[in-house]
Amino acid sequence: MFKSFIQSKLEASVKKYLAKHPEIKLVAVAGSVGKTSTKTAIATVLSKKYRVRMLNGNHNTHMSAPLGILGVDYPENVHSIGQWLRVFMAVRKRIAAPADVDVIVQELGADRPGDMAHFGTYLRPTIGVVTAVTPEHMEFFGSLETVAQEELTLANFSELAIINRDDIDGRFANFLTNQNVDTYGTTAAAEFRIEVKDFDIAHGYQGWLVLSGFAETYPADIRVVGEHSLRPISGAIAVASKLGMGPQEIVDGVEDIVPVPGRMNLLRGIEKSTLIDDTYNSSPASAEAALQTLYSLQAPQRIAILGSMNELGDTSAKAHEDLGHLCDPALLAWVVTVGAEAETYLAPAAKVRGCQVKSFTSAIDAGAFVRSVLDEEAAVLAKGSQGDIYLEEAVKMLLHSTSDDHQLVRQSPAWMDRKNQFFQKIS
């Protein structure tokens, strides 16, 4: 009852705020994977011209998204009436004050059917970006068609929809009712895209930006790794172009983009190794893309640390088996798994393919093992889900310097306390 009251008050406040400040543009980002990277890329590029609000973290729930839009901190204790009173005092001040931003970039999450439609009851984004339709929260969605219908709901209640052409199957177009749609991606089918010229692990990609409506292409240096990491940036150039930024402004913004911690972030490891830190979360599509990126790196030894992928429901066994079958013994020295689902389904499939496999319950034990078998100039991928996996703690054991700990996800005192309790419980 209390939560419903607070939520309705927050939503009403957002409606009031946006009605009072119609000059503010709202860019909403949804999708199965890639939301935070896309949101961050969009905000980075737009900041070359506009005042932009984007809260760090994935404040994308029905309770936290309104505060993200308003730029008010979420209370530490959601059960405290006093803290909520302070929140609403800050909200009233925000509504009454002159607009302090030109564009708000907000992530919207959907855990079960109907979540996205609810956002549409009080939001009318200037642009709605849909990043992907892949398996997610399958214990609630059940089928990929249901996922597609849910995520594409954002497109239908936005003024303009911008859709990832690479990661949304064309058969889902029948779920779109909005006729005002543009596309982005890395393939020639996308209206806004990046065409890659060259890649160097130290500097990233040299590429060309293709902007709908412009005959020329525009060179840019793009500091990310993995083709799938280019897609959020393609989404950012689409949004920036639609909001009136010129090609050179967009190029300047793109060249400011750096990976988000825990999302395909290249880090220096011990023994002159290269670490691909993709530990924020995992899903079948993103895990496959990360593995293919590892394969593309030239290295004398490659090791994949693969954690369980959570929230896949009845599809979990097959999804983990499929990922195990993608583990190539000719390209991997070791497959190291963390978590029960990965050990039960992924590990046996990788062994069948001929891979050397080692399974652990704890990310800390996995990190210690990889440290013991690591060769000089190796490449290591760490990819797993958040809950009860925490592969960033394996990466921490492989870092070249402890001063790089701040580049890892979930390092706040609250997170470290939660993780320490978990590791003590399973030890």
C-alpha cells in the first residue's frame, strides 16, 4: 500500500515536471541487453551540445525511473517516511525551478509483461530507443515473442522510435504501431551505422559514421572492443542526429565515449595479460558476443571465465548448453565456470567439445585458479550474471595493479559487504 502510494506520487510528479518544462527532451532507452551502455553513449554524445541529465547506475524500475528523470537521489532506506518526505521536498523544488537540463536520458526496465506499458501511462518520450530483443526474465515472459512485444511497447508510446536493426528480428515488426521509426546498427540495413576500417587493441576501432540524410561519411576513432560494443554508439549517433547535432559535433562526442565499468572494459592484467571485464551481467546473446570478441584477439593463450546466466527460466539449461558448445578448444586454453547452472549445463557441453574445463562455486576461487595457470600476454574474458556470481571479484585477482579496482563494478561499501556475506556463506 505504501509503495503504491509513493509510486503514484512519483509518476504524478514526473507528469507535472515535464508539463511545466515542455522544452526538455526525454530520451528513453529499453531493450533486453545494452540499455546502460546505450544510455551512457547517448548522454556522452549529446553533452557536446546540450545540458544532459543521466543518472549513473540502472535506475530503471517503476520506483527509481521517475527519480532518475527528476534528478533526485533514491532514498537509501525505502521504508523511511522521513527520507521520502525529503525526496518529495526535493521533487517540489525541481518542478518549481527553471529547467536545468535540455535532455534527459532515462533507462526503462521490464521484468514481466505489462511493465513497459505502465511507463507509457505517464511518459511520452521524444525518442524511444529499443536496443535488443533477446531472452530475458524468461521465467515471466515465457517466449521471445512476448519479450519483443514488451520491449517494443516503448517504440509505440514514443514520438519517434529508434530501433537496433542488428539485434531485433524483422519478424517482430508487426508489434510496431508507431510509423515514425528509424534504425541503427553495424549492418548496411541500418540508416545510422558505423562502418569499421581497422581495429587495434590499444586504441579501439577506426571507423566511419554513416548518418541518414548526409551523403558523406565521417571518420572517427572509437575506443571500445567487440563489434556488439559499436551498436550502442550507433544508437547514440542516431539520437544525436535526430536532436539536431551536426556531424562534427557527433564525431567529437563519439570520440569521448569510453566503456562503462563491467561492460566490455579492457583492463591491464598481471603477466602483461589483457582482461575483458564484462562482469556487470550476462545473457545468451551478450555472452556469445563477448566470447566471439575474445576469439578475435591475438594472444598466445585465451581463457574464458563464464558465470551462470540468471533469470532464464525453463530456457536456462539449453542456453547454458548452447554457450558451452560455442567454447572452441582450438581457441581456448581453459573454460572456467562459476555457479551451479554453468557447472551443470555449460561445463559438460564445453568438455564434449574437447575444452579443458574447471568449475567453481566462488568467483574468488575461480580467479585464484586462473591466476595460477595464466601465461604471459594472455587474454582473459570474464562474463557472468550479477546475483550470486560476482565475477568482478575474479577479475580483481588478475589486475595489474590494485589501484585499478575502481574500474570494476559493485565496489561500494554496501556491495562489498553483501558480497563478503555471500562468499562466507558458500565457503
